[in-house]
Amino acid sequence: MQVLSVASEVFPLVKTGGLADVAGALPGALAPHGVTMRTLMPGYPAVMRAIEGAKVVGGFPNLFGAPASILAVDHKGLDLLVLDAPHLYDRDGGPYMDRAGRDYPDNFRRFAGLSLAAAEIAGGDVIDWKPDIVHVHDWQAALTPVYMRFGAAHQTPSVLTIHNIAFQGLFGPNVFPELALPPEAFSVDYVEYYGNVSFMKGGLKTAWAVTTVSPSYAQEILTPEFGMGLEGLLAARLSTLHGIVNGIDTDIWNPQTDANLKTTYGPSGIKKREANRQALSARFGFDLTPGPIFCVVSRLTLQKGMDVLAEVIDDLVEAGGKLAVLGSGDQVLEAAFLSAAARHPGRVGIVIGYDEPLSHLMQAGSDAILIPSRFEPCGLTQLYGLRYGCVPVVARTGGLADTIIDANEAALAAGVATGFQFSPVTADGLRQALRRVFALYHDTKAWNRMQVQGMKSDVSWDLSAGRYATLYSRLLAKG
């Protein structure tokens, strides 16, 4: 089975969030199930610098304003197709925003270009290869099944995965004439959404199947609270909606082999984490007083509940904890964490930005990871935490609720607890969770048992990749 995956970011080439990890890990996870996946992604500057030996295999004389090429390359086990379109992607900034944090004004054109290229590849006329299935990710690739509907690939099955429905690719109606779609596409049956153009809505209407990244999130987005205005459309497509929880690449995220750590360890050598704890303390300038180290590896946004965490930092420190933060985002929240670090030298530290090796060390050296998200389609950092014996403290929502077993009395007695869940996502809700964490942390044997139980959890892609392979097979049978 040949599958074309279409994603705006792919680890290890470009990463702003969990989408990149999923797009990078899924091809390898699907291989044992008889699925060969090629991944189409934009040719951002970082990508073009990294893909040595890429070959031109096709192209477009005019892709939204200028010529573009399709490059093929194998990169670190990934079979990649790279859309080399400098007029769309050669930017001095990130994949979606400039250095000042502003969305590129032509993002509609940049990702319509990615989607149109994918649809043309699916039609078999661009390169010497044609997929059986097209699997697209989030709004940046969501126009692909729309273009397919009106093109040569209209009989090729398609899957749209929603990683976060809060981001919908919503643009004014003035962009529609530039999208190279027929006039009828600007209608309620395709991309029109309250007079505007919605990439996500178009994909939801035209993809043969829709998946999201956890069973709980698949149910949550059917409600007004979480559906972000698309809950009615999703309810109408309920028979084609599937919640498939994400996994992680257990080769990259493996504390027994991870070169980013001071000392590697496994479930039977949990005490070896201490060397990583010391290295982490040195990195963040922590003092040597006893008490748990909490970490945060996150975008600093309201969705992630970072305002709630900022409100309880003083309580966390007063109770004897330390806090290491790695992330960036809302400037007000960044300032709040920087202020907390200034108030509590030696107890609170923050690194603004993203540092992949440091994120590994934080999972290996911290006692617990805090994830107080208001909503979380799946979440991956809690899975990394489980793998590394860094106990997750999570809001009871979406994939966080699906992947963490709360340390209530019954779960502790049965030896199955892997972390802490809490609700509601308020300062008082988080304070109550922290009280539970501190109480169990001081019971060293119980805490270590929970760490080991978490490390034994199956957080791989094995089961979920099988579900994707089954979905692909069913769609092909319908076709």
C-alpha cells in the first residue's frame, strides 16, 4: 500500500510542535503493516540546507506565481518529497510566522501551493509515482482533498488528521480567486465558512475519512466548547470520524540510549536518573535543597494553561519545589515566568525558545512534568515523561486523559497509576493536584513504583499504526 503524507512540518527537519513528531514517526511505524509512506513537505530554508543529494523528479511551470520543483530524497529514514518553491517558502523566519511573530500575509497561498502540489502528485501527472491513499495533516494541508475532488485524483481515498481544530486556516473571501479552484468551491459544500474561506472546513467536507489524535478529543470536538464552530459539520460526518491516539518514536525517545542525557538508564536503574537531575539543576542554576523538580516543555499560551501555572508558581516554591521551563509564546506569559525566575533565584529557571537536546534532559532529570492544558488533542510531552520516569501531572482533557492513569487510591493499590489528573483547569485545581504530588513524592517507594510503571507503558506507535493501516485498507475497499 502506497501512501502520500502531506505535512507542513516533519521532525527532524522542521518542528514547532507535535505535528512534526507525528509526521516524522508515522512512516516508520506503518512499515511493519505493509504500508510505504512518502511525505511531501515545504522546502523551507532549513529543509533545503539539510537535504543533500536531492533529485528533481517533477515540477510546476507556475505554482501560485512562479515555477516550483518536486525534489526526492531519503533523509534519516524518511522518504521525502520536498516542494522547492522559493517564492513561497524562502523566508527569514519560521514556517508560519516572521521573526516578529506575525503570520505571513500570504500563508493562504503558501499552503494552498502545498495542497495543490499534493493533489497533482496524487493524480499521477507530476512524478513517476502515484499513491493509493493521501493522508493530510491539519489546516496547512487540508485543501488537498478539495483539489483532489476537482482534479484527476477524485477517486483516490483521502484522510485528514486534525491535530488541533483551534487552527483552521481561516482567510477572507478575497483570497478565493487566487486558489485555482472552480467557482462552485466557494460554497457551503466546500471551503466557504460564514462568508470566509476555511481550509480546515474544506478538508473536513471532502476527505473520505477524518481522524484526530485521541479518542477523547474525537468526542470533545463534537461539542461547542471544543469544536471551535465546526462541531456541527463533524457531527454530520460522525461515521467517518476516528480517534487514534498518537504514539512516539521510541528509538529517539529512549532513556537507555539517549545521547542527550548525562547518564542513560532503564526501569530497573531508576536511581541513575540522579546524574541527569544534577545536570539539569546546573543548567537552570538550581540550589541543592531537597524537593521535587517540576518541568514544563511547552508553548507558553492560554491553551496550554500557562497562565494558571504562572499563578501558582509561588505556592509551588513555598511547598519545596523547583520549576524548570522551556518554551516561548505569549509575551505576557513569557514575562510572567521571567518574573518568577527573578523572584525565586535557584528555584525557578526559564529558557525562552526551543532546544531539543535540553528537552530530553529535562524529561530525564525532572521528577514531574506539568501539563495544565485547557484542551489537548493528544499531547506528546506526557508520553515522553512516561518513557523517562518523569511523572506527568495533566489536566483531565483530550489525549491527556486517555494516556495517563490517575494516582487515586485504587490505582495506587493496584500498581497501575502513572501520573496525576486534575480538573478544572484553574489555579485552585492545579494547587490541589500539586498537594497530591508533594504527598506522594515524599513516599519514596510509592513514587518510584509509579515512575517504573510509567516507564513500562506502551507509548509506541505499534497499536495506533495498526489502526491507521486498517483504516487505509477499508477506504481502499470502498474505492
